[in-house]
Amino acid sequence: MSYWIIVLVQVSIVAYALVGGVFLAFSDFIMRSLRLTPGTGGIDAMQSINLQVFRWVFMSLFLGLGPVSLILAAYSGFSLTVPGAVLVLLSGVCYLAGCLGVTIFCNVPMNERLAKMNSSDDATRDYWTATYLPRWTFWNTVRTLACTLAAVLQVFGLVTIVAS
């Protein structure tokens, strides 16, 4: 494989792990803490988080991994005879589907709906506890696992490529 592809694989391992770490924090303790916050504090905090997430550091990693994953998957798809290429291909697909896809089709629609709601309304509190918290956390956990799997597949792919 190309030297630059090897470098891109190495960088993506770290980036997948960093993005997955952010998602892990939400699934492990942030959402639980927001659920336990009295009154409308959890709703208000999540509405604020959903606005603040658009900072350049996280979004550069999160969105930047989309084209990186696509490049790695495509390059690996054309290099299937190279040992480890299938793992790199699967890693890219895992991130694209399990992280970006889930974000676009599951988490973002819930965030957009919550953003339009008034935290003091009963309907908002019902949506928050009965729908948003369990479903958003479930899909966020899927994103966490997808990022983790993508990083692990990249590591094994890299080791296989370098060892061959």
C-alpha cells in the first residue's frame, strides 16, 4: 500500500478513537447525569450541548473522518489482494454507516426536534424522558461501538499490512 495511505490509516486510528471517546462519555455518564438533573436542567443543558457541538475541533474530526473513511475504503477496495486491505475497507464502512449514518438518520432528527421544543412544556418533558433519553443514548452507543470497531479494524489492518 502507498506510504500516504499507511499514514492516513494511522491518523484515522487516533481520530476514530477520539470521536468514539466523546460518544462513550455521553453514553456512559453524561446522559445519565442529564437525566438526573432536576427540573428542566437536563433538557436545557442538552439543547445547549447540541448548539455547542458545532465547534471546529470536534466537527473537523467527526466530519473529516467521512471523506477519510471513504478514501480508505475505496483505496482498499481496489487493493483487496494486499493483506489487511479488507480490514481497512470494513473499518471505513463501519465508520460511514455506524457513525455518520446513525448520526444523520437517528441522533440529528431527535436533536432537531428537541431544539424546537420549550423545556417548560409537559410535552417536552414527556418526549425527553420517554423518547429522547433512551433512544438517543441507544443510537449514541451504536456510534460509540462503530467508532471503536473502526479503530480496532484499522489497527489490525495496519499491523497486517506492515507485517506483510
